[in-house]
Amino acid sequence: MKQKILFICLCFVFVTYSYAQQPLSLKEVVQLVLNNNYDIRIKDFGKQIAANENTLANAGGMPRVRILSDLRYGLQGIQDPTSVATGILHSVGITPKIQTDWILFGSKRVRNAKTALETKENGSNLEYQLTVESSLIAAITLYYQGLLLLDKQKIIKSLLERSKKDWQSSKLQFEQGNISGYDYNQKESALWSDSSNYLTTIIQIDQLYTQLKKVCAIEDTIPIAIQGQLPNEFPVYNYQNLKSTVTQNNYRLRLESSYLHLKQLDTEIKRANRKPLIALSNQFFTDFQYIESKFTDVNFATNIRFFIGLSMSWTLWDAGKTKGIIRSAELNYEQESLNKEKMEHDIFNELHKTYKAYGWRKQMLDVKEKSLEAVKYNFELLDKRYKKGLTNGFEYFQAKKSYEKAYSEVLVARNQVMMQELELIRMSGGILDFVN
């Protein structure tokens, strides 16, 4: 019964992850994120809305032309001057008008408002880029972690296949009485352990694919897989060059600069409100009138008029309200300036920490890879001796566990180096260049 259960478990392990999948490369994953990710698509609408509002603001500094029209109908009781008879006077009039307004002095308000909308559009674009950046970082991280798990799965699968052959061989030898029950149980335990490890990697890969499908906005019922090569070499970065690139390209810093510019413009707009506003206005209209009564003949009247003038608006005193509004805007600008300074301080501290961690992780990876080479050589040597019966099972299985552990440590170290590199790329604003 025990052997049947073991056979069923092995069949389950080897079949569970064998369903057909369409492997995705890194570029295909990136394209899916750019096309499907909901956060990116939502931010794209925000970018379009900001661009549209900026376009509408172009009309602020131009003359405004309006067409107006009045329609009138009147009734008036009248008396015939030659008799006591009375009657009703009917009158109908229509007055079409063309009206123009144009701000002549005080247009700085309009220009500042227009610049503010341009800055908002730029900020909306930066927010979109930040969303793209964070979504791509999440997808790339999952992609590389998936490749690491697939690499780990290959090693565990090869060890499992070896354990399966050893168990089948020992089962026959045990039935023939050539080995003890202790040796047989050791190999059976090794098979169970390798089966468990292999199944664990299957579960981990499946969970990772679920997260990747969420970032790519793919239905969870659709099976996916990934393919690609892990980087074997990692570049050497210069800290001063990184610092200069971060200063120019970091999306968070650029967005904070956009917010600071908005606060500055708001202050200038508030200050401009204290100055007089002078606008040129003119009207051109024609009045058509029709008059009729039983005592008079039908009359038509036409009147053409044109007006031009200047209008001025200037608040001389409002009990300090305008002054208080300006002071609040100045304080908001000073606060935002301090926020930008703090962000720069935090980002460059983070850059220095990440840069150092990247160097240390690279050195640790070199050590782990050399350690793996030594452990692998020792394991292969003991494997040959074990098959010849020159060493005991305990020593062999300890070497096998050491090999599995050393290989896992290399994968962990490689993952840490890649994560630090991605962080440096993200801070430098170069994630799109990296994937291209």
C-alpha cells in the first residue's frame, strides 16, 4: 500500500506542471504590461485630460467674441386723437448683437494660469511615467524570480530523477536481500524529500505566475509560462555618473519639481490679483422694429449702433484678505520647497545605500558561485563512490543536501544582485531603456 501511495505521488509530481503553456519572453511581458495594465491605462486618461485642459487654456489670452440676440413683442393701449375710440398698438422688435471682450492690462494672470496648466500637464505625464515605471519594475522582478525558480526546478528535478532510479534499484536489491532495510528506507526517504522539494517549486512558480498575470492584466484561468536567460554578468557603475543621471532623470524628483513650480505660479497669480484688470469691450448691434395699430400705418424702424469702451476692475481695500491669501500661497511654496529638499536628501541617501549594496551583493555572488563549484565537485565524487559501495548513505545524503543548499544560495545571491541593479536603474529613470 505504501509503495502504491509513493507511485501515485511521483506521477502527480511529474504530471502536475506539464500542461501546455505559451512561453513569454521579457519583451513580451513588458508589452503586455504596457498594453493591459489597468493602472497605466487609468493614468493615460489622466494625461489626456490634462492635455485637453491645457489646450482649452489657450483661449484665455485671446479676445472673446459672442453673438447675442433679443426678441421683443409689446402691446400698448392707445386712443385716437380725433375721437374717443381706443385701440391696441402692436410692436415686434429683434436686436442681434456682436460683443467682444479682450483683457489688455492684467493679462499676466492669464499667462500664469496658462503656464500652471502646462505644468499640470507635465506633472500628469510624469505621474504616468511613474506608474509605467513601477508596473514594469514589478513585472521584471517577477519575471527574473520566475527564471530563478525554473532554474532551481531543473536541478531539483534532476536530483529527483536520480533518487527515483536509486530507489527502484534499492527496492530490487532489498527484495533480493542484498541490502538492509535501513539502506532501503534511506533511499525511500530521499525520494520523498526530493518529491516534496519539487512539488514546492511547482507551487511557488504557480503563485508567481498568478502575480505576473495580475500585473499584466491577464485572466487567472489562462495558463502562461516564461522563457529567457538569466544575466551572467553585471555591469560596473560609477557613483558620480549615477548621481548626475538621477538628478536629471529621476521621475520622483522631476514630479516634485513640477509641484514646486505650481506653487510658485500660484503665488504669482495671487500677487497679480492685486493689480488692476483693464479690458477692452465693444458691441455692434442692429435693432429691427415693426409697429402696427388700427389708427396708424404700418411702421418699420431700423437702428444701427456701435459701442466701444474700457472696463477696469481693481480692489483697493478688502480688510487684508488679499494680503493673507498671498501670504498663504508663499508659505505653501516654502513648504513645497522644503519637501523637495527632503526628497532629494532621501533619494541620494537611498542611491548611495543601493550602490554600496550592489557592490557587496556582487562580491557575495562570486563567493557563493565558487563555493557551489567546490560542493558540486564533492557531491559528484561521493556519488560515484556511493554507487560503488565505497561510502555510506549518510555521508552521501549530507553531500546531496549541501549541494542543494549551495545551489539555492547562489540563486538567492543572484536574485539579490538583480534586484539591486533594477533599483539603480529605476532611480536613474532608465527602466524603458533597460527593457529595450
